[in-house]
Amino acid sequence: MDTRIVKIEDVKAQKATLQQAGEILRQGGLVAFPTETVYGLGANGLDGDACGRIYDAKGRPSDNPLILHVANRSMVDQVAVQVTPLAEKLLAAFCPGPITLILKRRALVPDRITGGLDTVGVRMPENDVARAMIKEAGVPVAAPSANISGRPSPTTAAAVARDMDGRIPLILDGGACRFGVESTIVDCTGSKAVILRPGAVTREMLAELIGEEAVALDPALVGADAVPKAPGMKYTHYAPKAPLTLIEGMPTRMARAFQREIGRLQAEGHTVGVIASHEVLQELYDLVPADLMADYGHQQDLPAIAANIYEALRSFDDKPADVLLGEGTTEDGLGLAIMNRLHKASGFRTLMA
């Protein structure tokens, strides 16, 4: 299969391309498209067979739920049997935007995308290209991240192409994603807003809206066994090709901790790659070649770290490093999402600075 990549710079001027994307989706095909979080791999969310092609293209386990992307509020009612008062409040405050709401599903939502659950994740992306494509398709679009399952999610069309070239007919190139980590997933089926996956809509933002006592973290986020209600809750995700170990702790101790661990690994014969802040990398140039370093931003700049982390992980795919060291960050605010992804990418291998 030939894969076309089309740059979308103006959704109105390039309406014909978006109409073609909508037609591919209606006919059961797959389209990769940009959102403000990461690139998605879309299929007709009301067509179980089409959604099955997502699992095939990604090599994704079939019990891992998919999210339905909608263009407007009326589409939410099309797929959800009930929108609770809590969900209405979150919709009004954060949609369109980087949040997914878990709601009770209607019968027309295929079992294929829910992982056998009676709920479905619904998201209204902020990205203009995404919403225009969904409108042209005329159906909710089921979409996980547009990468081979388990690999770092793509935040550029080029990253999508590295995994999906020859697997899908069309990639819509909307430039680099704004946030760089997947949406916050919130279970709205009970009395509390339960965060199943942290993202750019932070725990603190939710608490400010509905009160601290009304926000909870899902037990699976802290390692408890649970039936997954959301993507990324059950399987290893975001992993680079070389094994990654995180170094966590006080920022002022980070550089010294990296120096010690790099020395130990190099003495064992390893070629070490480093994913870290600008501040730490400045202290490592005499130990690690520049081409084996990935700078994810300044230590206190959490939005930059989130936007850069997946490309930093992917940047080592074609480099000779056989082990990677990554720098952890705070778990406050957006840091909770960053650390969630890094813990998944490292398989929870950590050292303390």
C-alpha cells in the first residue's frame, strides 16, 4: 500500500483533501491525523471491522480500549447513553481540548473498541484539522496514537510515517503537536472524577473546578491490578528500542547521579544514551558524545518536556546506544503525565539521585 502524506495548512482551502479523508474513513479505511496531544490513527468508530484494522496496523492487543473522537457536543450524545452532571461540567470547562471522558456507551458503539466494557472514552479534540476531518467523515472517529503498539507516540507526521508507511493510505500532516502527551482520561460514571491517565488537563485543574474531594486517581496508576478502562492502562507503552532507566530525585543531585551511572555502565562496556534536561546535559559533555544526548528542555519547563519527550525517546532508534538513562521530573501538575509516560517507557526501572 502506498501512503500519501498531505500537509494541511488551511482547513478551508484544503477542504477537498479533508473530504477525501472523510470518505476513506466512511469506507472502512484508516487515516492518521494530528491532534493537540499526539497523532491519532483513525477509523470509523461505528464500524467494528474498520476498528479491527487499527489493531492490525498497530499490532495492538484487542482488549485495549479505543477512544472515540467527536467534532461537537451532539456527537457525544450519539455515542453516550448518559452524560452525567459531572461530565457536563468537564465538557463545558475543557472541551474542545486534551481530555477524554469515560461515559456509559450506547448499543451502537461496537464491542470491538470498548475492550468488553459497558463504557466508552469520548474526546473532542481542539485541533482544527482533527475536528474538520471528523465533520467530513460524519461519524465519530476511533483513534489510538498512530504508532506501532508499545512504541513512543508520534507528535509529528514524520514520526507517524516511520511506523505506518505502507500500512495506511493517508497521513494528514498538521505540524508538531502542541502538548505532546496523550489526553487526560477521566472516568465520569461515578460520583468522583477518577483520573485513569494523566495529561495536560491536570489533577490540579480538575480540583480547582470541582473541588479536591471530587477528584481521585485510579488505583492502576499506582500499580494495583485492575480491569483497564482506558488505553495504556494494561500494557507496556512508549518504550524506545534500547532499555531505559529513569533517574529520579532532587534536581540539584541529578548531574552527579548521571555521571556515576554513566561511568558504571561504560565500564561494563555499554554505549549509553541520555535523555535529560538542558541543565544536566551541560555537565555530561565530557562523558557522552553529543549525538547520544537528547535535550528535552529546562528542568522547570514542564510543557516543553511534555512536548519533546516522545521525540527524544524516538531519536535513539537509529543510534548505537544499547542502554538509555532518562531524567525524571516532579509529579506535580503536568509532571504527573510526564512521569506516567516515562515510568511506562522504562518498565518502572528507576534509580534515585
